[in-house]
Amino acid sequence: MIPVGGPSLGREEFGNLVEAFVSGWISSKGPFVGRFERLVAAYCGVRHAVSASNGTAALHLALKALGIGPGDEVIVPALSFISTANVVSYCGARPVFVDSHPDYWCMDPGLVQESITRRTKAIIPVHAYGHPCDMREIMRIARDFRLRVVEDCAEAIGSRYRGRMAGSFGDVGCFSFYANKTVTTGEGGMCVTNDRKLADKISVLKNYGMSPGRRYWHDVIGFNYRMTNLQAAIGVAQMRKANSFVRRKREIAKAYGERLSGVVGITLPKEMPWAKSSFWMYSVLVERKFGTGRDTLMKSLSKNGVETRPLLQPINLMPPYRTKNRFPVAESLSKRGVSLPSGVDLSERDLEKVCRRVANAGK
């Protein structure tokens, strides 16, 4: 089976892991944690980075540090992984959904302003599938209405908007290093920011709210959201390969584009002129002209040894967040979208096989 994605691990990761293991620093203390944070901060072009146990924890920490709480509203895209909405609920606030842009699938900035009320406190733009949001417009709206911005970069390490790295625009940028992400630590997350006070708040909150200058003294209610030295050891090695990983992802996307561009009924993902997508996943849309439906295509590919994933389901359709409002673009994308194998270790032979299977399935 050709996997849809997965980690690319080698001797460097193993060597760091053994070093951390032998040192005895296998929990949240240890030198690899700080090294990993510094590498991510430098890569993103920001001053500070604070590690976390996972990407969801990073988002939760960011909102808590920004003071989001009961009675507040936070604008989020309807088409995202559910954690984007869950972290708002964890704070006692309410997620307010907006539809996707039909061309690049992220939050449509043209719909954000009309969703703002007197209770709105923040926006969480999600750089979906590695394509950045239109951050210039989102940041303009945030400035006009004095809103906080937390960038959800779970799928977008290495993505650029007008030359700047995703995660460097908002008050905080939050990354995930889950096993299927371009850079991985197995589980893990990171908050990046240019605001020292905000970074310090996040650092305290992730460590039970413990005072940094007074052991076992807690000024606030915090969380156990710390990254281990073992995870960070893998992350240090991964970050040294980040540019090559993103470069390979873009090579895979280009190859898919060249081979699938002539397949009737398959709509390829767009890359906007102001964007440089990291193509976390290469996802296409299956149209009526293809000759078979999305789900039938996925079953056909599975029978022929190709693993796929459907696009995410709109959060507003799920029981915890079901609303009467409809988000037609997000719902349409979700029904038509499928992610093809996109791991950095995907061979040219396997990529060619995937394309051939896709083309044959529509005949």
C-alpha cells in the first residue's frame, strides 16, 4: 500500500534520541527542548518560540495567554480540523464559523468582517493543507476592529505569504508536529511570537501556572502541556531538514500537477500569486465530469494499493457545533476533495502509479 503520508526519519533523529535517552533527560527538562524552540523561532523569523505537547495545546495556550474567556467569540473557518473550534470552547468562548475561499480553501477574508460582533475578540485563520491565508486582509480587519490573531499553522510549516513565513503575522502562530506533519516529533506543538510578555505567559501556562522564580508556587491555573526532551531531540534533527522537506513536497505537487492536468473531472489545487504553499497534502477535487464519485475513486485506489484521505468535514455539521447556518463552499469542498499520497519519501515510481490509477478510475 502506498501510504498517504508519514514521517521521514533517519540516522540524525535516531542519534539525537539515543543521546537524550542516555543523558537521562527524557521528560520536559533537557537541552533539546530549548534547541528545538530556537530552531523553530529562527526558521519562522520570529523572536520567541515556546514548545507544547501538541498542536491543540499550543492553540489553547495562545488563546488563554491572550485572555480569551467566557462570553467571547472567536472567528474560525468552517473547514478545519475540529481542534480549531475545540480550543475556543476550552476557554469558555464561542467559535463563529466563516466559509472557505473557493480558490484556495482557507478562510474567506471577505466574510470575516460581517461575522464580527461586539463579543468578537480574536480570529484564528487556518493555513489549510499548507496554503497560506490572505494574511494582509485578515490583519487589516484585525487592526480595524482591535482583534487578536492566532495563526493555526498545523499544516503549514514552511509556507510563505508574500515572502514571509506562515506564523509570523499574528499575535501568535501555532504549529503541530504530529506524525503526519511535514516536520514531526511524533506528538508536539509550538507557539511562536514576537511578543516577549506573551511568550512568558505561555511558558507559565504550559507548566501548571508555576511561577518561574518560586518553585511550587502557582499564581494562575495552568496546564501540563510540556514537550519532552525525547520529542525535541527528534524535532532538532527534523528542523535541519525542514527546507529539503518543503522542497520535496513542492516537487511532488508539481509532478502531480503535470500528470493530472489532463484528467477530465479532476480539479487541481491552486496556488495564489501571493502564496508559496508547502503542500502538506496534495488534494484534488473530484467533479461530476470525472465519471465516478469521490468515494468510489477512493475505494478504487485502495483496492489498487493506494491510500487516500477525504478532505476534512465542516465543523458546523458536527453535533457539538451544529448550526442552522450553511457554508456552501466548505461543504462542497469537503464532499469533492481527496488527498493523495504526499509523503516526502514518495518515490517517482509510486507517484506515477497513483496518477495512472486515478486516470484509469475515471474511464
